[in-house]
Amino acid sequence: MTLDQFRPHVQGIVQPVVNLTRKLGITPNGLTVASFFVSILAGIAFYAGGVVLGVVMVALNAVFDALDGALARDMGVASPRGDFLDHVIDRYADIFIITGIFAGGAASWPIGVFALTGVLMSSYLGTQAQAVGVGRYYGGILGRADRLVLIMIAGVLTVLIPGEIYGLNYLGWLLVIFGIFGHYTAFQRFAHVWRNIGDL
């Protein structure tokens, strides 16, 4: 299901925006930092009940996150430092957005922690694969791109079709899904790395 596997195939769609970004003098690290700040705004918006603003900020986070790497490659300045900064900020973005959703009342804190740990562990194991020499691994059922798209969909549904199912709105149930499939994705990535370590 993960949309991350389609990253190499969207270059043609992203390229016009990359060209415009270059003309405006925006740097890849500038986009990465911008994604950090819009994720903070997303978390604050969800916490304050501003679901529409939260969805818009999540959409901007997704756009900036997609563009920073593409711009770095286009400019020939992709580097381990930029990759490191991108991963650190992505994790903080996940924390701000998910915490904002459950702290804003969409779900209880145990569900929020369940979702957050699932997301962080799946992301950690993807990068840990690279650390042990297997290579960065985006596999598994639920990647970051999937999560951002699902947050936007759940946010729109929460606004257009308000109400609760067994005490949770769409965003609340989405956190349950993040917890279940986040930990399942972590297991899938662990299994992949474990199998391939022996081949090194």
C-alpha cells in the first residue's frame, strides 16, 4: 500500500515545481525547515480544533517534504547532512501532528501513544536498515506518505461528516489504524532487515 515506493516515478510531476523553486532561490534545507514549521502549525491547529487549517498545514508539509529531496538532487547538492536533517525533521513533524490530533480530543492519550509509537518505530526501523548496511527501506504496509494522505482524508471527512463511531471521530479512528498498522509495518521492516543482514 505504501506510497513511498512511487517516489522515483513522480519526478515528471514534481519537476515543474522544482524548477520554479530554484528560480525563487529557495534551498532544499529551506524547504525542510519550512516543513518543520508547518508541522508545528498543523499540530497546534488540530489541538485547537481547527481541523481545516490542520489539514492545509499537513498538505503543505507533504509538499515541502516531497520537494526538498527532489530539489537537492536537481541542484546536485544531495548530501548525508541534508538527508539526516530531513529524517530528524520528519520525525518531529510526526510527533507534532499526531500529538496535536489526540491532545485536541480526537482520541484518548493511550490511543495517541499507541499511534505515535507505531509511527516512530516503523520509521526508525526503515532508517536502521540503512545503519546496519541493508539500505534504506521504505517497505511495509504504511509509510509516511500514506499517513499524510490518510490524515488529510480523515480531516476532510471529520469536517464534512461530523460525528462519532463508538466514541471516536474519523481522526480518532485513524490513530487506531496508525497504531495497528504502524507496529505491523515495524514488524515487516524488522523481518526484512533481519533476513538480509545475513547476506552481508
